[in-house]
Amino acid sequence: MKVHILDDWFDTLRTLPSFARLEGHDVTVWTDHEEAVDVLAERLAEAEALVLFRERTPITAPLLERLPKLRLISQRSVYPHVDVAACTANDVMLCSNMKGDQPSVAAAELSFALMLASARQIPQQMASLRAGTWQMGVGQTLAGRRLGLYGYGRIARLVARYARAFDMKVWWWGSEEGRARAAADGAEVAPSRQAFFAESDFVSLHVRLTPASAGIITAEDLMAMKPSASFVNTSRAGLVEKGALLKALDAGRPGRLALDVFETEPLTDASDPIVSHPNVIGTPHIGFVTEDELDMQFADIYDQINAYAAGAPIHVINPEVRCGT
């Protein structure tokens, strides 16, 4: 098949072991970011299979209507950036492994790294050192402090393991179902949502973005946090109510934000009020961007292409589209 891969910005995928799974296919890798429909339609005119690099490029009806040779979109995890109805209308099968075999260790590690960076003011201390002013403040020790994990999923449970190794006190909040699973596993659940936010020294968010979960963290939740606390989000920006982060920063509750995700991505405006705020530690959505994680994720994506080529597609999101139509 003629396979096109979008948004491999650092031309990494060719260097990973999983790329060998595309042997026998005609592969084109695009290393820049392009969203203009006219440009994409020209680039992808010959594509039979399209590989998406997470949610970097929206796949819309106007684009799909201009790709008559496209038969398959292969990706991994959630797909809010893909117009599934338009895929079906244009006889394009969408395949996406929604579970995978293991949680994202990379995302869990970054969540904990951001927590440490926030507690010890690492970016600010580095800036102070480089400015020749030596120390700029006093940090926090993680041991003995309370970590609130919102969402009882596999990534959050990994973060909890790291936290316990640092002698942190861990408790949970989330959906009623998630709290019930946490309690059944013997984990500590906060007595109330208000207590969860008010008494946690760190809150780390680990929920999938769906229409039901959009805006699930409100300005009221954030402003219930202590001025000494940190809010960490490596999941999705849309999980937080629009405008809530700035309200929280203006109120000084919580005192610090540690973010890997933003409402606009890629975010290239250095003057953005969130990015430029002195109480924000930000990284450019790198939670999954490690060689190890990409190799694992794209192995799944390539397997979906090979399964389709063999006439037995897997992880099909829109099964009403038949293989090869």
C-alpha cells in the first residue's frame, strides 16, 4: 500500500525498530506540520493509507472528500481530531487501538517529572543561576506531602507507584465508577471533591478527553487548592474549563501550574499568558515523545496497516466500512 505518515517532526520513526513492519509498503514520511486542506490534498493525493501522529493534524470532511484513493487511516488512542462520519461517508476505514498492551510509562514519568520540577522550582532556579543571581527561592520536599490523582486509570496508577516510592501520601478522585474501583482495590479515596482539591499538595489529572469529560476541572476546583499547591496536567487541556487556569493564576490558588497540554497546539506564541506566567512550568506536549513510547505506539499502528492489507482489519472504529471498498 502507499502509506503516508504525517507530522513526524524530527524524522524519528524511520530510526525505530518498529518501522521494519512497513517493509513491502511504499512509505512517504512528512516531517513538517501542515493543516491547509489544499496543501494536504495535493500531498496525499496518492495515499491509500494514512498514519496519524496522535492528534497533530485534524482530519476533516473537506480533506477526505479530496482523497479518493484513501482507504485506511491508522492511528492509536482517542480520535477527537478525526471526523469519523466523514470517514464512513468516503469509504475510509479508521483503525485505532484504544487500549494497547500497557500504559504510557513516558506520560507517567513526565507527570512525576513536572511535579518534581514544580516542587523544587527547577526551571526558575536554572534561570536564576544563568542570570548570575544564584538561588531564587525555597522549594518543597515531596515526602510526606499529599498527591491527589484525578482519574483511576493505568497511567495514574503508575504515577501513584512513583509517588509512594517518594513517601508521598496518595489519594484519589474521579468518576463514581473510578472511585468505586479505587476503593475496591484498597486505595484511599478523598471524602469529597472539595476536600480532594483543598487538601492535596499536588493534583495530577489523568482522564481521557471525551464530550462527557470536557471541562470536568472547573475554576472553582482549582481555586479551592492551597496557594502552596501545584496542579499538573499531562492529559488534555480540554479537560479544564476554559479560562479556569488564568482565573486560578490570578487568584494564586493553586500557586503553581505544571502543564504539558494547551488549548492551542502547536503553541508558538511566547507571550501567551499561560506560557509566559512565572508560576507556570510548561512543556510542549512531550508526554508521549520518547523513542521507547513511539516505538511501542507505532508498532500497533503498523500492525493495523498490515492487517488491513491482509484483508482482516483490526481495531476498527467504523465497521460499516468494508475492507478494500
